[in-house]
Amino acid sequence: MNHILGIVLLTVLPLAAQDRIADLLRRLADAAGPPGFEEPVRKTMLDEMKPYALALKFDGLGSIIATQGSAGPRVMVDAHMDELGGVIRRVTPRGLLTMQMLGGWLDQALVDQRWMIIGSKGPVRAVTGIRDIHYVPAEERSRVFSRDSLFLDVGAASESEVAAMGIGPGDPVVPDSPFAILNGTGNYLGKAWDDRVGCAVVVEAMRRLANVPHSNQIFYAITTQEEVGLRGAHTAADAIKPDIGIALEAGVTGDVGARPEESQERLGGGPGIFFYNNSELPNRKFVQLVRDSAASRKIPLQFDLVTGYGDDSAEIQKSNGGVPTVCLLTPVRYTHAHNGVMNRRDFDGTVDLLVEVLQHLDAATVQRIRAFE
């Protein structure tokens, strides 16, 4: 990755100066929810979805399933609520803690970072330390620190001091990276855009379609444990039994640090669609419907193929005897790290595109997409 030297100024606007969507994105990004510990995100999403849902239920892993419409094809719209994080493994006699990582972290993203441990007495701040340059030999200064060599420092000097803070083995850990608007621009900084940006797209699409006629039964699934194996999508799809499926994800931009063949998205270039990733090949007729829908609304649409990526559409397409799927993307810089950057125009475009696609779907269209004669 390229290294850019300089000072980045953050603008955190008062809530009154932020619009409704920016505030929604802030609350979702700041909520703590690593795999298996999604309760704060689930509460936020339930509060947002209830006013627009005909019915709400859960699968056995805690995924939310909200319904709009009572007749027509069963359309599953998926976004996952969990984020990269960790869980406390053990406490050392010196009061340091080790951490089991949850999700696909790069080791170089873990050193000298701030974290939040969610304990029984509330959040506890922590930092992963770094070896001091004053005693690191020159030949070791460019090496990456292995995750197994890292400790969380909470300021304690003993196991008993750690226990007094209300934290211990089994407690979840998330990045400590508050939401901010970058320098008054349309770019939003925060953790967990993968996939809180998709969760916010669901909320906005539900709001727009709550009083608009459409020809489908739409099942909005806000799934758990995506980052550790797409588990919630598997159980949610089992419960929904969809005829067709749309996954909403954070795209991977290639405009900073990537080689040309690694990613084709850029921030601010509009929503995207995967033509390929490691876990899913989209249905070609469904892809064409997305392209036609984008063209009809003059929404710029980016195309991407990423090899090191998996998403919930992989589990949706393997359910119910086989389900045509696509994965729509809101581009994000620096996914799977403490600080990601998304663009507001890209987000708005993703909502526009999803709503347009859902309004184009009906029984005849779904039947045509599903037909292989």
C-alpha cells in the first residue's frame, strides 16, 4: 500500500448540522458488534426497521428478518450486521490481555491501535502496544508483528485489576474508531462500513418502499456472523426460502494502493456490482436487470471482480434448491481495518439502485431470471 505523509483533519459536526442519513450511518458505524456479539447493532436496526415492516422475526442465530409485502415472489435482501473484531483469550499475571481475532485481519493492521473491550461494567479502552524503536534492531524494523505476539494494554498491573474493570476471557473487542466527516466533504470515516453501510441501505430502501406499491414479498435479512463464515446468511435463507436474492456489501476500492487487476472500483464513482468474487458468481440475467435499472435512472454503475472476497450471496444462492443472486456494492476504502472511508453519493446511489431493481421485479421477471430452458 502507498504511504501518504501528512496531517488529516477530521470534522465532527454537531448532530443538528448532520442530516438524518449521516446520523444513521454514524450510529451504525459506532455500534459495537463483532461476530456473535451483535446485540447493539441489532437493537439499532430493530428500532430503525420497525416503522416500515409488515412483520419482524429472527432466525436461530439472531439475524433479523423484516417483511414488506404479502404476495408475489419471495425476494431476499441481505446485509450483515457483524464487523471484524476479537474476543479476549486470557489475562496474564501482569495485567495484559491476549485476543483471538474474529474475521479476516491483516497482522499489520493490528499494531499500535486503540480498541474497546465490552465488559460486564461497560466499555473498557485498550491499546495493542508496539515495540519501541529505541531497542528494535535495524534489521527488524521493517518486519510485521505477528498477531500472536500482541497484547491488549488496559493500564492494569495485575489480573485482579483487570477483573475489577469487569473484563475477562470471552469478552468481545472492537476497534475504537469513532465516526467523522472528513473535512466537511462527502466522505465519511468510520469503522465497520463492512457492512454497516449495507445495513443503512436496507433502512433507507425500506423507508422509501413502505408506502409504494410493488409486486413482491421482500424479506430484508440483517444477518449475523458473516465475517466468520457467512453463517447467518445460511440460516436466514433457510428460514426465508427465497426465489431470488440481493446481497448488499461494502465494495473494495482500487483507487489507493491497489494494482489495476486487484479492484476496479473507485470512491465517488457510484454503486457497484460484483461480476466475480471467490464465493459467488451472479446470475447473468439478474446482472442485466441491474444494469438496465441503473441505466434507466442514470445511476453510474461500477463493475468489479475481486479474488480475495466472500459474501452472503454465496449462501443465498445455495439455498432453496438454487437461487439467482447478485451482490450490490457501496465502495469503501480500507475495509477490514480500523478506519474505512465511504462516500455519501455512492451510498445514495446504492439506495436508488436497490429501490429501482426491487420495483422492476415481479412474478414474470423472476420466472424469466430463474428459467434455464
